[in-house]
Amino acid sequence: MGWAYYSIVGIPSITSKGDHNFHPAEQDANSRAFTYFNNHIANYSGWVHTGRNANTIVGYDQSRPYDNVGNQLALSNALISAKWYDYASWIIPVLGPVVVGFINSNQYNN
């Protein structure tokens, strides 16, 4: 994401509403981490839950294997990516990413 991190994740995360575990930026982070650990740690068994539904990924079924088609689709659907305007926002330093960040926040919170 590079510089687009601020408008895609940073600002939307601090302005999230509702249960942050289900915020798109959090879902993206959970999906990337879970995929990384499954690809780099032999016999990785998954999340350690702490009280609330920590590290959840919407649509992921822990009773099925990691490579299950439905689970792979859930991991893929959880990802967010930079759009052209996230990078173009840096044409106007500081103010541009802040404005686009609040636009992204509005989209994520709806």
C-alpha cells in the first residue's frame, strides 16, 4: 500500500464505528496475517481467541481446512487495496490523504 496506507487503513481505522473487529481495515489485516502464518509456519493451527471474537475473518469456517475453497474466498474477500485516488491524493501533501482517508472512512463505516 505504501503511502496509500494512511488513506486506506490509518485514518479509516481511527474513525471506525461499531465493532472494530469487523471493520474492513481490520478484516484486511487479519486475512493478511492469517495467510502469512499459514504459508510460513508448518502446521499452523490458527488463531488463539481472547474473549471476544478476536481475529475473526467474515466467512472463514475454522472447522474446514485452510485450503478449502470457501475459506480461500473469505480470505480474498477480506482484502482491501489501494485505488488510484489513494495514491493521487498525495499530489496535495497532507491535506489530500486526510480528505481521501475520511472519504474511505465514510465508505467503510457504511
